[in-house]
Amino acid sequence: MAESKIYLAVPFAEKDAAKALGARWDPALKKWYVTAGKELALFAKWLTDSPAASVASPRPNAVTAAPVTEPADKDFVAYQADLPPWD
């Protein structure tokens, strides 16, 4: 049975304090969390306002698309290595 995780908003400067209280690091989401059985009053200053935002399930291999940039010059043609740059 999977444990439910309650994610925390811990600033980098306070990570050691959160860890000392029993918070754990989730490397996939890059967030600190506590399991549902922990005393949440100890972590009150790092709890998010929305319960839906703080309780999350693991995301399988999330992929983000790279931003597409358009050239500033409308007549710009990118050079392709297999074609000469002139016609």
C-alpha cells in the first residue's frame, strides 16, 4: 500500500530544520514532504494553503515541451547543413 505524501513549501534556507523534524525529500518532484502519519502541527509553517495542492500522487515520467522561439527577422532562413545556404 502506498503512503500518502503531504508536500511542503520549504525554502532552501530552512531545509535542515524540516529534515530534523522528519520531513523527507522527493527527488522526482524536488519537494519536501511528510507522510500522513506525522504530526502536521510541527510542519504548519511549510504547509500550503490548499490541501489539494499539498497532497499529490507521483507523476509518471512527466515531459515538458521546450519553448519555440521565432526569429525576429521575418525573412530569416535557418541554415541546414545538408543544403548550401544559397539557391
